[in-house]
Amino acid sequence: MQDLSSIMEYLGNNISTSRYMHSINVSRTAKKLAELYGGDPAKAEIAGLVHDCARDIEKPLQLKYLKEEGIEADELTLGTVELLHGPAAIYICRRIFGIEDEDILSAVRYHTTGKENMSLLEKIIYLSDYIEPARSFPGVGELRELAFKSLDKALILVFNSSIRYILSKNGFIHIDTILARNSALKEVQEYGAL
């Protein structure tokens, strides 16, 4: 795997400046959450850094990346630019950055939708993407505070917020988001929260 400075150099040359800064913020937030919740801070840092590496790529190239990686995406993902870059990033992670760690790859792939029975790293990246320091929307401060007290409770509120936002736009809600939310809610109800 490439070292962090090489990955940062690639990102600096291939994504917008604002997305680059966002990626740095997600990486730092993810590392802090991993340290707090007993995750792997190095994996969290890398996953946070690379999660949006395919975000500024044109759709035809994203589709090519999926095909070359053998990733079959559902119709909603294929038709939604905000969702497609997660799975498309796997190509860049594997073939350019040399990342083979399946936990990191899965966290990158599902950072836009979540998924049922998320791993600790998947939860951390999903949440960090939403609450990183440059995000500014009503309630984000409270979500940030909660994330450092109860990862799972914060995750549920982020899913709820995302679903409300999509509904307000009369958009399609990905089934993975619904399954992720319900799974996280079940975990909190059955086992308490992290």
C-alpha cells in the first residue's frame, strides 16, 4: 500500500480543493473516533482519507471502474451520482493506492448508504463523513458531541437526518440505508450503545 503522503499527493491532484480538505477532515475525525471506540486508528485514517477519491470522476469512468472490479451495483446506485462514487472508489483504492484491506474497502464502498450489520470502521467512516468539522447545518454540533459519547446513537440520528433530507427532496431512499438504520437501532435496543 502507498504511504499516506503518496495518497495525499494523488488526491491533491485528482479531486477538488474543497473535497480534499473534506477528506482530510473526515480522516482526522475517523481517527479520533477509532481511538475512542477501540477501532484501528490507522485504518480509520486511511479510509477517511480515500472515501471520496472517485467523487469528482465522470460517470462513464466510474461505471468502467465498477466493471473492472466486478462490482454489480443496483439500479438506484447506478442512477445516482451521490451513491456511485463509493463503489467506484474501490478501483482506485485497490489499483492505485494498493489497499487490499477488506474492512477499509467496505467502509469506503458503503460510506454513502451504510449497510446492514455495519462494522465498527464502517460506522466510523459513515458518521465522520457527516460530522467532520467543516460541515455546517442545523444540529451538526449536537451530533458531533453525541458521536463522542455514543457512536451508535449518533449513527441512528444521522440515518434519520439523511432519510428526512432525502424525503424533503422527494428522492429515492436506498434500501441499504433503511437496513443500516434498522440494524443500528436494533443493536442499541438489544445491546446498549457504544
